[in-house]
Amino acid sequence: MKRYRIISMDLDSRPSMLAMEIRDWWEDKVKEQHRINKERIKRGLLHEYGHDAAELKLQNFVDLGPKPLSILAFHNKFLEQIRRAFIMGAYYPALTATCSLGERILNHLLHALREDFKHTPEYKRVYRKDSFDDWKEATDTLDSWGVLLPDVTCAFRELETIRHRSIHFTPLVDTDDRNLALEAISKLSTIIDRQFGAFGNQPWFIPGIRGASYLKKEAENLPFIRRIYIPNCFLVGPLHRLELVGNRIKLYDDNDYEDREISDDEFRILIEG
């Protein structure tokens, strides 16, 4: 009767808060609270990143947009470092690091999943390799295995193009490093948001449940879901509840559920009460 619910995730919505304009039709108290929140965020950012070139740093932070709301995997730590570099104005390091992280994600996925695909012709080309620098081969392999979503495959190929343009010598990089870095980070963010997203319309989520993401029963045995998503989930029944205790989420689910399987639609109905 239970389903896996995503619990562990990474997010930072402050760029959206800073970019949000005050609307004339808002109530005065809402306008004032929004101003207070924006000033608090600005003070926190300048304390974190320093007051030199403050306006540029704040603009860089806004232009990055929100951090992808993703599960905790092998990208979060380095994506945060990339974003910090861009905010500080270190555009070329941010650009090259973004390309490297894209390649690292491909490597992680191939290493984590290849033993689950021993029966495929692609396995013969990847099972002995310790690392993969051929993006086309890596992307095509994961695509053939049905691991990558179609738009993620496209985003990886677009990021590969940016990588070749940026890593191999082209004079354009000298004068357009900020735009190239922002474009690369945007592509990588799309990859992370779609392939590792904690919310969305990904085919492995039960649709129509507000405020939380649960894995479809049929998705639980997919290698990508089993190895990447489920470690970030709790197995819960429809009557469970979560509480924030300090900085940790605590699960309460001591209900006596019937020992039977139910459909995803039945689970959704029970969740919604």
C-alpha cells in the first residue's frame, strides 16, 4: 500500500524573491513585507560574498535564477561552487566547471547503472572504461538505456556544443565569458531540474498530488530510480505525516495499513483524503 515520497532535496529560491517586482495591487502590508524580505536577502548575500562590486554580484545572483529543486545526488556540491564563482564574477572558471560537471554527471550515471544493462549491446562499449570523455557516446548510451529524458538528452548535446566552443580555443570566450557561462549554467540547470528534479511532470512521479512527489509503483524497479531517487525517499503510507525537528525532517507513520497492493490512483485519492 505504501509509496516512496521524496524527502531529501536541495533548493534556493532567493533569486526569484529578489527578481520579483512589487505590484501596485498588492496590499500595503504585503508590499512592506516584500521590501523587508528583499533587504534581508541582500544583506545576507553581501555578508556572504563581500561588498566590493555589490550591485554586480546581486545582478549575477538574480540572473542565475533559482537553484534547481533537485534530489541530493552527485551534482549538488559542485553546482553550488559553480554558482558561487559566477556570482563573484569568475565567469570563465564557472564556465569550464559547468562543462566539467556535465561530463561528471554522465560518468556518474554510467558507472552507477551500467551493471543493470549487461544484456544490451551498449554495455560492451562501456563496461571496461574508468572514465568517459566522449559525450556523444555517453549520452547516446544513456539515451538508449532509457535513462535520460528526451529533453535532458537534448540539453546534454547543447551543453557539449558549448563545451567544445569554450574549452577549445576560440577568441569569443575572451570577450563573452559571462554570457557563455550563463548559457552553460542554464543548460546544466535544465539537466538537473528535469533528470534529478524533486517536483515536476517527470514520468516516474504519480501525477496530481499537490505539495509532494511520490514515485509510481511501476518506476521503483527502474535502475535509475532504484539507485538515484529511492535513497532520497521515505517509504510511506497515505496517512503519514512529516514534522520539522530542528534542521531535520522526522517521519511519523505508525498506522496499521492493510496488507494489500493499491494502484497509484487509489494512493493519490487516499493521500488527498
